[in-house]
Amino acid sequence: MELPAAQRDSLGGPVPESRATSDDRWAAAARELPGGFAGEMLEGGLVVFLVDTTQRDAALAALAARGGLEGMDPKRVRVRKVRWNFAQLYDWYRYLGLHVWSASGLVTSDIDEAQNSITYGVKDESGRRRLERLLAELRPPPPCFLVAIEVVGEFQR
């Protein structure tokens, strides 16, 4: 599920390349590549996450052309089906971050491409309940299974 246009537009335009992070680049790739690119990871070889695995060959060819296959032969790359592309995860992550950081007791946050979700770490169970309440009150609320919340304890430096 896409973040509605009004909420996405409120996040501002694309980040300039000079300040772009890997998340910014992966979101841009997801908007351009076929198959709904959702990230990649090493797991006994390269695994690429796609929303539409029937577009495997086109997606891997496009990724290879961008230098995104870490030099691997596309025939040796595995693909895994996921629900959301990385641009959707990125947009929701940015939107939710505007609304949950200040009052929720969050300790950590991440776009977890391997789980195809947004993961938040909270200090304790009361932090979990507070975050769940904040997320439920948002309009629109995040779609089911998009957010995972873990109790991780105090932040350690």
C-alpha cells in the first residue's frame, strides 16, 4: 500500500545526491526498476527482494546495469518475493518517523529489507503500548504487517 500522495508530498522532494543515503538510493531505484525492487542482502550469495518475481530477469538486468549486483552474475542471484517495494517502505518510514519519535520512547528504528518491514525498538512494554497507540491514531494508519515493534531495553552507547 502506497503512502497517500498528500502525506508523501508533505515529506518534501528527493534528497540531493550529495546528501543521499543508501536508503535514498534504494528508494529511487525502486521507483525506476521493474519488479518492485525492495532491497538486497547477502545470505549464502546475493538475494534480491522483489514485489513481482515474474519480472526477475528484467529487474536483475536493470540492477546489473546500475552496478547493483555487487559484480555477481544475474543467473546466480536469488530473488525473494515481498509485499512492499523499497520506495513504499521508505515513504512510510519517513512519514511515521515524523509522528512517533518524540513521544513514544523509541530506542531504534530501521527499514528491515530482509523482513520487508519497518522495525522499531522500544525500551519496555509500556513503550510498546505507547507506540502501538500512536500508530493506531495516525490517519492513515500504517497497513497491517508493515511495522514490527521489539522491546530492546535501554540504548547502549
